[in-house]
Amino acid sequence: MKPKLIAVVGTNASGKSGLGVELAARRNGEVISADSRQVFRRLDLGSGKITPEEMRGVKHHLLDVREPGEFFSMKDFQQLAYAAIDDIRARGKQPFLVGGTGLYVACVTEGYVLSEIEPDLAYRNELEKLETPELYRMLMEKMPDAQVDSPNNRNRVMRLLERIEAGDMHRAAPQPRYDVLKLGVTWDKKTLDARIDERLERRMREGMADEVRGLLEAGCPREFLYKLGLEYRFLCRLVDGEFASEKQMCEELARAIKQFARRQMTWFRRDKTILWLDMAGDPVGQALEAVDAFLAGA
């Protein structure tokens, strides 16, 4: 039988991190973060990184494993996640994979067999010079049937162009390593929008704009922050004086985060194996019941 892995997935501001901590604390577990921005040090408020206080003593893995600007791929994440899961299990604890980066979750839970071809950094640098619509136009010319959730998904479009350039479009059949229970966390549109607004206001009060200013002053490449999208891109634009006021920036950023949350849900809804929790009821109780049945082999 495959080792058991529990995944907690969901949209921005849904409360998945808190639920992951709650479940891990109650079921002798540790958390592997599945977030493409939280792997970087000093990207805390902008990425919504869980704080030491919020961890409540539950050990977390794959936070702060790279410096801002360093290269980090899905393959890097997969390798580190596999190692963390093996380490957690070797110590007699239960691994919980928690996060909202769909590809990061899928590459571990589905067992993607990822290419060993090293990235062509020169080609990547050429792509970085182009705007996202131009990149998408290039992709459609080269591969009209490319699977892209949105033409604005810059990272996905660039990855596909790089794979085409490298002649690496054949993907081997997945080799899943784990028996996985997937728990989903989200809310109705009105509630989720309110949670996104509250979370953004709180992070701005706590100094999210100052975090970005500090990163730029410390030499973090502006292009790197732009690639991270959402908060980091908007805050760079604020620092550059592209908004009339901080209020205008927050309003536009809130709309962008809500749109992104919708795209996250579109991604996760494709997976019919996810058990979506009733957040208006007793989500912790429902989750614990599912976890206990899963671990017992039911």
C-alpha cells in the first residue's frame, strides 16, 4: 500500500493554512507548504505566509528555502516535497500538504514525471523581455491546442514555450507515490470577497508596502517581483508612482485577487476527488472525520 498523504487546498483567503495547522496539531502531523511564493525568504506579508504564532508549534516545511530572485522550479518543489514527506513519515508523523498553487499540489499528489532537461536561461531571458500577450501569441502559433487556464497566466505560458524550445513536449505517465485524501476549502462569492478585502487591508496595515520597498532597496530584482504577480506586481507599481493613491492601488489589487481566486477554483474544480468542506457548518469536524476514516483505511 502507498503511504498516506493528506492535502488541504483552496483559494486565497479561504483559511486553508489555519485548517492545515488544526488538522496537523490534532493528528500528529507536520505541514508541507505548497505555495510558489512562500518558498522565498522575506516574502512574508505579500505572499500571505503563515506566521510562527499561527503555526501553533506545528512544524512547517518548504517555507523560506530560497533567496528572492533565485531560480526555483516545479521540479525543485517536487523533489523537496518528496524529501520532506519521507522525513516526516520516518519520524512517525503524518504529512499534510497545504497550499493553493495547483501545479505544486498536483505534481506531488499525482506524481508528475518531470523533465531532467536543464532550463535554457538565455532563452528564458529573451522571453522575459516580452509582454504576456506577445508570449501567448507566440505559444498559439507554435501550439494552437496548448492547455492554458488563462492567456494571462504568464508563468504557464513561458513554461510551455520553454518546453517547446527544448523539444520536451512528451510527458511520461504520472507515477503517484501516495494514497491521497484531498480536502477543499472555499466560501461563497460574497463571503470570500469580504475575506479577501479584510485580509488585504490587514496586510497593508502591517506593512506590506514597506516589505516591497525593503526588498527593492536590498537589491531584489524588480523583474523577479513582477513575475510573482498580484501583490508584488501592484506594490512595485505603487512604489514607481503608477497609482494616484494607495487607495486606488488597493481597490485594483483587491479586484485582481478576487479574479485570481476564481481561476484557482476553476483549476481545483476539475479534480473530482477533492472533498469540499462545508465552511458554514463544522469544517474541522467534517475534515477530522474524513481524515480518521482515510487513515484507518476506510
